[in-house]
Amino acid sequence: MRTVIISSPLATQSGYGHHAREVISNFFNKKPEDWDIKLLSMPWGHTPFTYPIPMEWHQRIIPLPLKQAPDIWVQITVPNEFQSVGKFNIGVTAGTEGDICPKEWIDHINKMQITIVPSQFTKEVFERTAKQHNKTITTDIQVVSEYFDETTYDDKNVTTNVSVIDQQVKESFAFLSVGHWLQGKIGEDRKNISGVIHCFFNTFKNKKNKPALIIKTSGATYSVTDRMSIEKKINEIRNTFPKNTTLPSIYLLHGDLTNKEMNALYNHPKIKAMVSFTKAEGFGRPLLEFSSIGKPVISPHYSGQKDFLKQEFICALPGELTPIHSSAKNDFLIEGAKWFSVDYGYASRMFIDTMKNYKKWLELAKRQRYFVRSNFTSTAISKQYDNIMKLITEKTNDIPQQVSLKLPKLKLSNSEEKSTPKIKLPKLQKV
């Protein structure tokens, strides 16, 4: 019997949490009969443990410290945390959003026999960084895309309390922007939500027929304090305009939504298009999900989303690579790295053109929908996992079974947090 341990933030409402659940599901579905899979539930920053994981998974969660080295160790996290714990080690990561990563990351991914990434962009970042520092990549980098659940995102009749849009949003045409509002000054946060808001205000100020902008966002948490912080940021952007300026309405949807609730949000008749000014993505899940609905997408054609957004089918925003802003730098976004800055003038024109020529963009969006529903469903990506499992099996055939080893120390996740009940659905509020 092969012992397999998967360490990941599987119970968190984070991008890595979503990715982890996809990986785990496919490993369970495709594992050889002699695999005994156990799970380590790890934290992800300050993200709450609110995702309702299956009971079968709960029963497979084991405590730390580990008493024995697993045959196969799968670690889903950022590369600087990769540890060679098992006899065969697999790292799963989205990497970093800069065009280069910390050079030490190359040493960390090389601790893995296989490194799985969700996009060609992430693979290219690793290769570019290694070349820059005259390092050799020894790990086998495999690109296995994330995906959307076609069974969830086919149901347009889900009843959720996003019906508050009907009650509160007076405008018949609304743009939607989705993403965590991360650190950085106006126009400098990675998701660039602040840039979307400022450009939206500037585009439709003092105009008679104004659309709405709905922001589905939060910071690191879904707390009241976090919400107040985001409302403050929106008001700071609003206050950059003269007091006598008539600005369009912005509605804040703060907190957590299930996949079915997100589907209902995407399909709401008042929501006509998604807009993103993101500076870079390891993958870009909300853009994939929304594009599967068949509505227009306004987005840079750069980084992880290039794998699934066809430039000819979206409102592709031009721009240029610029140094990562000092206000947004962290341990992952390093000095010397660059990311994408959109052309705000062009983006403003795309806001207007999407409204003016909506039928044209809707027709292109239908083609985009066909593309992602042909290539990025759970069924389609399942074939990639078939290849991964075959590769792992081939590489581990000669590895002897269980030996006792002294393992590196790992942090124990909070067991109480794992059982935290799902938070209440947030309410839409005009800000």
C-alpha cells in the first residue's frame, strides 16, 4: 500500500483553497487501488476555514507531526514553503504574479520531482528566473489547468439572495468586477480594483445614462472591519473628484459566496459584462467562470488568463509591463519584477463601447463561451490528470515502501478553525 499525504489549505476560501480541492478531487478519483490518501489541512494567511469539505475528506485529515515519511508527498502552496518530506515529492503552485520570482524559489521547486502549475505563464516565470540567475531547473514542470464545474455553471435558475440586486440596483446595465482587494495605493493593488473604480467614475461622470458597477470583493477576511476598510477606500477614490461631479453608482458585495451563488450573480440579467484591470494572475478563476456564461469580458490579455481567454473574443485591454509598485511589494513580488498596467484611456473607451455595441460583444462572448466549455471544464481537465497520474505511477514504481524518517517541522493548523460554520451570505450595499 502506498501512503500519500496531500498538504494544502483545502478548507479555506482562497484561490489556493479552490485549486487544492480540484487537485484532491482528481487524486481521489484517479488514484491507483494501492494508494492510501491522507490530508493535512493547512492555513492560508488570514483566510477563514469556511469551506464545507466532504465528510470523507474530514475522515482522512491527520494531525501533525507526521510519524513516518509518506511514499508520495503532495504540497499545495507557494514554492518557498516546499519541503522534501516524502520519498517522492510533488509541488503544486500558482507561483507569483510578477514576471520573475525570487531566485530561491528555483531551489525550492527543484526539491520536488514534479511541480504542477496552472498556467503557461507560471511555467515561463520559473524558466525566466532560472535563466536570469544561471540556474538549472531539475523538476519536471507540468501545466495542469484549473477549471470550472460545468454542472454548477450550467444552472441559471439558482435562487439566492443576490435578488437584492433587483431591489437595490436601479440601473439596467451593470458591470461586475470580482477579486480580493489587496495591498497597494490607488491603481497599485495587484487586482487593480481601485483602478477599475477610478476609471469607471472618470468614464461616466456627469453623463445622463450611467451604468452601475458591482464590486464583489473583500480583503484578507470577511469581517466588518474589513468591509469598513474597503468602503473607506472607495470613498477615497470618490473624493479625488470635485464635489459637484455627478458620479455613477457603485455597489459593494462584500464577503463569501458559494459557487452556486456566484453562478446566480454571473447570470443576473442586470449584470452585462465583467471588467478586470488585473496586473497579473497565476490563473484567474473568476474570469474563467464568467466567460463560461457567455457575457462580454473586459480584461488584459496577459498572464495566466491568456490560456483560456481568446484575444479575439474579449475586450482585450492593451498596456505595458511596468515595475511592481512599492506599495504592493511583498515577499513574492520582488524588486526588479514587472507586471501589467492597462491603458486607462483605452479601457474607458471599452466601457463605453461595450454598452454602445453590446450585441457585437455578446456575439463574441458566445464564441468565448464555446471555447472554455470545450477545453476548461472539469471533464476536459480530467484528461490532464489522467496523464499526471500515469506519470507519477511510472516515476514511483521503483520506490521502496515505507521507511521511518525524521521529518522537518510543519505548523499545525487550528483544528477549531476547520470546524467553523459557513458565514452568512453578505448583503449588497450601495457605497
